[in-house]
Amino acid sequence: MLVAVVVALIAAVVGIFGYTSIPTELGLYSALASFHPPSVGLTPALTYGIPWGFTWDEFYQQNLTGQTAMVTGANSGIGLDLASSLAKVGADVVMLCRNPQKCHDAKSKILQEETPIKGNIITMTMDTASLASVRALAEAYISEHGNDKRIDFLFLNAGVASSTDRYNKCPTKTEADQLDYHFQVNYLSHHLLYHLLKPFLSEDAKIVQTSSASSFVSFTYKVATDLETLHGCSEPQFEGGGSNSALNLAYGQSKLAQILWVKKLTRLLEPEQSKIRANAFHPGLTHTPGVGRMADSDQLAGWEQVMLKHMLQKAWQSPDGALTGLYLATGTSKNDIRGRYFHPQSQEVVNPMALDEKLQDDVWAFSDELVKAYMTPIQVPSQSTTSSDADDDETTDGGGNGSDQAADQPPVEQAAEIIENEESETTEEAIPEDVTEVKVPIEDAEPDAGVEIEEEAQDADAEPEVGGEESSEEAGDVTTKQEGEPML
């Protein structure tokens, strides 16, 4: 009899907390989040009774006509929502995706939406699993638009949440560069992209990293600062899987690196001298395609799949997961917010591990070392040889493979000046002056079988992480979830 009563009580509690709004309306969830920073804003219930720091009404009151936004992992999830929202308020949007067909389809989807698009949309190809692809994209963009489209908003959103072998003791590596997959796709390639595009950012550009609450769950060394540590498999990572599996720790490391990065960049830019602002945000658990795929993935145990599917019923709906990122790009000028990290909806959260300035310095220096072979300054074409689409009324596709360039285009000229990188280390190797066309390799094959990336992270949205961490980072067609979709 006693057992039956206990079971009934447990069932009642589970029913009330799992299937009714009573705990939410009583403020129990939001109160819990106030004591657990990773949970802040994870779902709407955890923000109940807390005023939004930025609303859709405020966003749509803006006019971004004449400004340019670049979004990595833009074909799905958070990346797609960012691109669509920005185009609706007049920004010209450059959608970067791993898979060109998915990028084209995503653009078509935006153009077919009920709310009219006021800005132009360009699609280009970039795979953050390849440093060479990142450089090729930068060369192609600068060759085609270096003289006429300064970048006002740079959304570093592409990312991957998981690899197929959840119990592998050592990290999955990228095929092209043989680097930790999560570290390169989610973080390192964006570090390179920033360096290459830095001379082409507007003087008050906003840089936004799509990070995750998973940044609170990393290895004991927090973020690797040398190759031996990055690939050393030095810590137990996979016993029984779960929240401390290699998957989650590797993902958490890459997300923490992003927050360290915006803090280091802010220090390098010296706020009193630079108007450029860099911040990071967590989209929360958002019901995106990447999260849905993860809920059906055999990488999760049966009970984890059930829990995630139940959580998705209470998750943020598209496009609410993108709103905090839009706030950091368009709503922070008056507040001069920089070098900080936010959760939905526009609530600042502090990750103590990201406050370590020595770690910020070491991660940045390590990142520079890993990408130095691709850091040669990129030449800028003379205005006389650069085509401008300023007079085009039609939304145009930008070919990441340089296919839109005329075959007989004159050689590009040496740039008058290239801004030095933050560490005052410039690469002296010059690019041949007779370069007339930049070709970006386009992969028409499906992403590596081992990794799902969103093109919000190339197919890259982030896929949410199970267990409260952001697992929806879109990455690139592995499914390219490159941070298009938020991670839990």
C-alpha cells in the first residue's frame, strides 16, 4: 500500500512539473535559473516573469538599409533566422553555407516568406571544417565586394554539436586539417575568418559569436592551448556517455573558446579607441531542424531522446532563439556592450571560466599559430575592376567559387594598406599580382558521416546539447549545423 502511495505521489509531481504550467506560473523555474547560470533563459519557462531585454517590436523599428551582414552557417536554424530577420529590416545579407544547394534553398525560403525582404541576399560557400575553404571564401568576397560592401555585422554562427561516435575516447578530427572537429568548426575557422576580413569591417562593426551554455561544461584545463593537450585524450571522456562524454566536453571547450575570444578581442581593440564591438550569446533550447534531428539520433540513449523531445515542446520557437544575437548586433549601441555573454532574452550571464585573462591570451596565441599558414593579407581589387551590385534591383547570388567573375578580369592590385592583426604579427608573404580569379571549392557531397553540422553552421545551426547545454549550434554540412541552430 505504501509503495502504491509513493508511486502515485511521484506520478503526480512528474505530471504537475512536466505537463502543466503551474510551476511556470508560480515562478519556480525562473527562480531555479537564478541560482544556476547555465539555465538562465534556456526555455521560455525559465524566463517567466522576467522582462525581455530586447523585443521583436524594437528590432523591427530599425532600418538597416545600406548596411551589410555576413552570417556563417546560414542555411538553417539560428543562422537562417538571423539572415531572414536582418534582410527584413533592410540589411544586405551574405549567407555563408557549406552546401551551396542548401544555401540557395534557404535563400529561396526567405524570399517566399510573408514579410517582404528589403535587402539583397548573396549566397556563398564556406566550409569551416577546412581552413583553406575559409581563406578561399574571404578571397572571393574581397575580390567581388571588397570595395563596395564593408561588413557592418559579422555573425560567427556556424558550428557542430556532435560526431557519430559518442564513446570515442579521442576527439574526432577534421579531414582537411586534422584538428579537433568541434574546436575547428565552431571556433578556430571563425578566428581565421575574422583576421582575413578585419580590414573590410566597418569602423563600428558588430561581431556576434553563437556560443552555448555548454561553455560551462569543459575539460579540467578549460580550453587547450597546445596541440598535445587538444589531441592528447588525457582525461576520461566517455565512460557511459552522458553529460560528461567526450562529445559534450569537446563541444563545451569550443563554446568556452568563443567567449574567451570575444573578451580577448575586446581588450585588443581597446574600447576607448575602437567602436567595434564583439559579444557572444546562447540561443537557448530552440526548436530547430538540428535539434529535432538530434532528438531522433541514435547518439542518445532512449531515455535521453524521450527527455529531449519533451523539452522541445517547451523550447523557444523559431525565430526567438535568434533575438538575443540580433540585440547584440543592433540594439547595443547606446549601452556600449562589448566583450560579454548573453542568454535569452538578452540577459547577461557570467561564465567564471571565461574571465581568466591569461587563458584568453593563450587561446588567442594558440589559435594564431594554428592558422598562420592562411594569414597572408588579401589584396583588394581596384574599383575599376570590381563589379558593383548597388544598382541591382534583384537579389543576387554570390558564387563562393568566383563563378560570377569575368574570365578576362584584369589582375587585382596590391592593397594600399592592410591593417595589422591584433598581435602585431603580420605575414610578409605577398600574394602574386597576377591572380585574376579566386575559386572556392564547392563540395556537393554530403557532409562527413561522422559529424552533423548546421548551416547555420554550414548546414550550420547548432544542435542542442542534451542536459541543459546548448546543443543546437549550427554547423556545416556534416549536417552543417554550424551554428545555425542553437545548442542547448
